[in-house]
Amino acid sequence: MAASRAAKRFRRTMVLGVLALATLVWAAIDQFGVPVDTVVELALGSALMVVIAIVGAGLFVALWIGLRRLLRRRD
């Protein structure tokens, strides 16, 4: 089964995004002399912040849904 046009576009965009990110990392290390351990530290810090934001949003939504259910039971 052939991939749809939207799927092809999505894959192309993902590949181009990954290549652009790899180019930026290479430029930071090679062209600007940023140490590899600094780049790794920044990447891990960014990933940790994304995880914290996702967990925080999940907790907020769980609290919101819980409060809605609690308030609806009173009616």
C-alpha cells in the first residue's frame, strides 16, 4: 500500500528537522569550539525540562478532571 501524500510530507519534514539539528550541533562543536560535554549537558537539561513540563501538565489535567468529577457528584 502506497504511503499517502501527507505521510510522505511528514517523513520528509522529520528527516529535514533531524538533519538541521545535527548540523546545528556540528556547527556548535566544530565551528564555535563548544565542548562536547557542554552540548551533552545542555541536551540532557533540555530533555529533563521537557519531561518535567509533561509530568506537570499531566498532574494538572488529572487534578482538573478529579475536581470536575467531584463537583459533578454533588449536584
